[in-house]
Amino acid sequence: MKLRHMMFTFTINLQALLSLSTLTTSTLITTSGNITLPETPTPILGNLYNHWIVLPNKTYDLTRSLYLPTTTPVTIPMFGTRKAAIIEPSRSALIIIDMQNYFLHPKLSPRATGGRAAVQPTLNMIAGFRKKGMKVLWTNWGLDGYDLLTIPPSFLAGFSGGTDSPLTTFGSDMGIVDGAEAGGKLMRGAWNARPYGPLYDAQVKGVEDGTDLYFNKNRLSGLWGAQTPLGMWLMGNQITTLFFGGVNADQCVWGTFLDAYYKGYDVVYVDDIAATTSPEYATQMVKYNANLDGFLSNSSLILSAL
């Protein structure tokens, strides 16, 4: 066994490791029968409990099959530096960030043309994930009274519409939009905080059917701090691989993506289901860094593989 501590990588001969008589719990590192690993020394990034297996042609096995059971692993093509990833469906999920009326409705966000264009690809991804038995996790702004007491002033200013007024920020009455009472700005249950257009019906049906889950958040990131409702669910269900879409790509999507990366999840940025109203260089930043931190793909590549 050769260790390279500074790079946090190690190379092992799997057959030799499995035969070591000193291992009394060899079942912990017995691979699932439907994953065939090379018999030659194989690069492993990480440790027994959280690792990638590096395969030829810049393909990465993300299944953790040395430790956890696998079902029907799927190879997902990528278009970044890493060219493919093998995922375990039962430990993978789609996270949809902030595809809400507040950010997408033409009367509330007329410039969000990219976000509205992402709606149909998002619906396609939802259908594909459900068909494969993979969870869809809706993660949206949804504030309550306690959040209004504790949210930082910088956030209040940023959502005040440029007025710096407490009367126009989170919780303020947004009046009537398209004949509907929009409710308090980004408050739980308010119309403006609902998923936009057909996404709302998709979310309601998914939650009713048990294929989808809905998580409120109170910061840009749905995984900020020590723990959040989304983070607790991911941890409790041993989810390891996350596919990201939503708005805005460089703000709430990026914040959640980055926190997931910090916490050790595999992160996949799905290019055509994410958008922003920010200048183009903001999207370029997200894609550049997502490529460094994880994987880049799009809904067509993913759905064809599923």
C-alpha cells in the first residue's frame, strides 16, 4: 500500500487488500457484485467511507461501492474536465433551487428570461429522476417570523428593492399580481414564494406521491451553517451525489452547490436547468469553479444516460 498524505490520495491493489488476514471485517470492503473493479492497482481518492475510484478516460466511480451497496449504477457523461461519473441512483438526488414566482414570474422579474427558459428542461429532469427512483428536492426561500427577527441586515438591504427600507424587504406585502394576492415577500405559504408556473403543480404532485421533498431555506444557501433541514435529510438518507439547477445560478444555486462541496458531497452543475439575471461573467465564474469542484453536465446528457 502506498500513501501520499499531502494529496489525500492512496493507491491500493484491491485483490491484495481483500485477502489481508488482519482484516476481521472484510465485508465492509467487499464490492457489490454489479461493480467490477480493475485487478491492477487502482487510484482511490478519499477513504473507505467517502471515496471516488479513478477509472481510465477521466471517469470517476462515485458509488462508494467499497462500503455501501449498489443497485443499478449509471454512467453520466460530463462535458467538463472530468468526462464521466458513475453514480448510484439510490444515493443521488436533484436539487432545484428557488424556481419561485418571486424570481421567475414576468411581472415580478421581467429580466428572468433564462430562468423561464429553464422551466421545461427542469420538468424533464424531474420526470427522469422520478422514473429512476431518484429523489427531487425542492429548496426555496420560505421565511417565518423567527427568520425575520434573525436575518442579517445585509440580506434585508439586498432584498429591499434598492430602497434600504424595512417596508420593502422580506415579509413586506407584495400586493396583487395577476389577480392573486402575492403575500409577504418570500414568506412560507405566500403565492410569490411558490414554484413558478407548471413547476408548482409538479412540486405539489411530487410531494403528494412521495417522490419529491420540499425544504424551506432562510439564506442564499440551503446548506449553510452547521445544519439545515435539507442537510439533515441528506445525511439521514446517505445521499452522496447531488445534481443542481435553479436560480440564480451565481447566488443561491452557487451558494448551495459550494456548501455541498465543502461538506463532502459530489456536486454536479446541470447547465441548462440553471440561470441568472446577472451579467454573463457571473455564469462563467460558476461554470469555471463548478468544473474545479465537481462535474458539469446538462439535462440531455443526464436523461439519455438514465
